[in-house]
Amino acid sequence: MGGKELDCTIELPPESGLDTSPERGNRNNRPVVILLGWGGCRDKHLAKYSTIYHQKGCIVVRYTAPWKMMFFTESFGIRSLRTLARKLLQLLFDYKIAKKPLLFHVFSNGGVMLYRYMLELIHTHRQFSSLKVVGTVFDSAPGRRNVVGSMRALAAVLASTNVLLKYCILLAFAILVVVLRILLYPMTRFFHESHYDALLKEPSRWPELYLYSRSDRIIQASDIEHMIEARRQHNVSVKAVDFSDSAHVSHLRAYPSYYISLCTSFMHDCVGCS
């Protein structure tokens, strides 16, 4: 099913094969799961994660913001992703599923950018404040501004692009990063708080699950571990798993059974305590 005014996918639960065991609660208790993809992620990639929740009888919303917005407009301090965040939340009301529990599954910093704006709207917008968020899963996120990691992420997005065009875009991005994040940072930091810093002091208190790896070459494990500690200091219930040797957003591929069990157990715990 397509999302209204957005290039997103909404999957309704299957009619059969639902997990109906009593300890898992009834169908109405199962959350709506919003998957927010990483930069350059295709829907077929997110669909593999969608299956985890879809088979448990959940409604799943899959969306990845355009990579040009992630890497360029956000770097300029243009909050264009906030409009997309509003449209995603509005979908829950359009499809009359806004009263169900809501679980986020966020991938890399690309997903974090959208997630940050969605949280702002939930906390400040009267309509969205009625949404009942029960938990968030972070996969390979969040990370601080990291020039090398950002360049690697953009290079991965452009892997199938013409070589000359690819290096022109990478050069333009590198210049942008140097100018905005290094030379102009003392001036820009006062009116454009980083997504990482915004999440450090985020007022939400629902449980969080961090899935990361020390082998990640795009997001530093130390950034995620610093976030974990900060959230715990804010009395947030945090679970974290370091996969040690899996690559960026590749934990499901490396450890499918373990990854699936972590996500489903976390979901059931969140709904049970919501």
C-alpha cells in the first residue's frame, strides 16, 4: 500500500499466521512500526526488516528520505526533512492507526535526522502529542558529525553512479563540510543544533535498544556508547548489543536469528510495559 503524498510503503498485517499466543497480547496491542532508512537505502532493503514485524501481525510503515536532503540540505541547516517528518506522522491519522502503540526502528544518521524532527513534533504539536510511542530501536546510530564517516556513507550511496559524477559530488560535499562544519561552525552551531546533540537531551522516556558494532566504519561505536550512557543518566531504560564484527547497517545480514530475536523481544517488552 502506498503512503499518501509520500513515496513510502505501508504494510498491513497478514490475515493468517499471526502470533496469537496469550503472553503476546491481542492483535490490537501490536504496535505500528515505523522504519526510517539510511542514506541511499532502497525499499527492498527495508522490506527485509519489515518482515520481522509484519510476521508478528504489526502494521509497518517504511520510508527513506532522499539522500540529497540528508547530505546537502541538512548540512546547510535547511530543515527540509521536518516537512517529511510531519507528513509521516500525519499518515497515522489518515489511515486511522494513530491510536495504536508506536514503535520506531531507525537506521544510521539518515534515519536519525527524520526521527529527531518527528520527536520534536510529537512533543510540541498538539495533534501529534496524542501518539503513544512505546520504544525505539537504533541500528548503527546515532553518531556525531564525522567527516570521514560521512564521506564513506555518501560514497556508498553513489556506488552505482558515473565515476566522474561521483567524484564531483564527493568533492562538493567535502568542500561543504569544511566550510560549514569547520570554518563556520562557531557561528552556525547556535542556530542549528546537531541531531546528535538534540537526542542527547531528548525528553522522551520510553525504552531504547541500540544495535551497533565496533567494526562500523561510518558511525563510531564510541558515539553510540556515549549516547547510551547519557540516556541512562536520564532514567531511560536502555538495552544495547555490540555485534563486534558486523559492518554498518549489516547486523541483520551477519546475525539474522539473533537480530530478529532482539527486535521481537524488545517489541513485546515495550508493548507489555506501555
